[in-house]
Amino acid sequence: MISASVLIVDDHPVVRTGLRSLLSNYDHLTVAGEAATAHEAIDAYRGLRPDVVLLDIRLGDGSGLTVLDELLDLDPAARVLMLSSFDDEEYLTRSLRTGAAGYVLKVDSDEMLVNAIEAVAAGGRVLGPQMAHWLVEKLDRDVETTEAGSEFDAVDRELLAALAEGASNSAIAARLFISDSTVKRRLRSVFDRLGVNRRAEAVAEAVRRGLVG
């Protein structure tokens, strides 16, 4: 059984207290610290370097997705488990694409949450049952979609459309509600899949493949 230190990031004191109480029942899991805001979360991670960050998707002063992005910029090896009240497809997709190691819901069982923390600490990736069910359904739909360009999802296509309009990375980030760092990572991924190195080449190849008008 792997021992792990956990940083709890949630803007609700009652939730943090409940999570701390839950984890105190497991000798191999230690609460390294708590944070209530995005700013506190980054500072706490710098000082504590926990094995797992249990991160609420929404914080009082910002988005947990932005914190996720900043944590991975700070430490690409950071292990972040998203904890959410929202069984939202967009939140799940954006979390996984940004680099979260897992996504669980606050309504999932205590056992599920503990198992998820253990799995993430061990280097694995994990989804709560409800989100896993949704992802399987999505993959089934994707398998049925065989037209050219199906490897590029809606966000990829929006990103390419913005490139075709000459938008800067900052403008794309604002348009897609993601951070500049995420735009850069997604651009690299899209360029790799298109087999190009520059923005103009990406636009030309996207037009050729019918990904943008």
C-alpha cells in the first residue's frame, strides 16, 4: 500500500473538514495541508510538494482548471485529482486534456475517493463511476464516427478556426475559456497531428482536410 501526502483545495471549510476527517482514518494517507483559494493552492504546492492534489473544479476566486494548468506549469509531474459537484462533460474533457490524473464527484462514495487518491498517487489515472460511464459512451460514439478529421474534437476545430482568423494565443484563450498555457499545449498537439510546424501551415492543412471553412 502506497503512502501519500494530500493537499486539499476547496473553498468550502465544511468540505475541507470532511475530507480531512475521512483521510485521517487511513494511516497511509496524510493531509499535508489545505487551501481555500487558487492563490493559496499554488503557494501551498510550492511549499509542500504533496504526492496528490485533491482539487475542487470551482473555487471562490477562480477556476480549478486554471489552478490545474498553473500546477502543471510549475511541476509537470504534479498528480492532480479533480473533485467536483458537477457531472459536466466539458469539465471532464477539459480536465483530462489539461493533464488531470483523475476526476471524481463529491457524491461518489468515500471508498471510491480513497481508492482514487491511492491510484493517482501510484501513477495511475482514474474516473468516478458516473464520469467513466459517460466517457465510455463518448468513445463508442467516436468509434462510429469515421469521417476524415474525426480525430479532431470540437475544441480543436474552434482553435483552428481562431488560427485561421489570425487570433493570438491570448485571444484564443479568452475565446475558449482556457489559459494561455493550455492553448500552447493544445497547439503543439494539433500541429503534431496535422504534421506541421507553423501556424500558417496548420491553417492550410486544416482547410485542405475540411476542418475549417
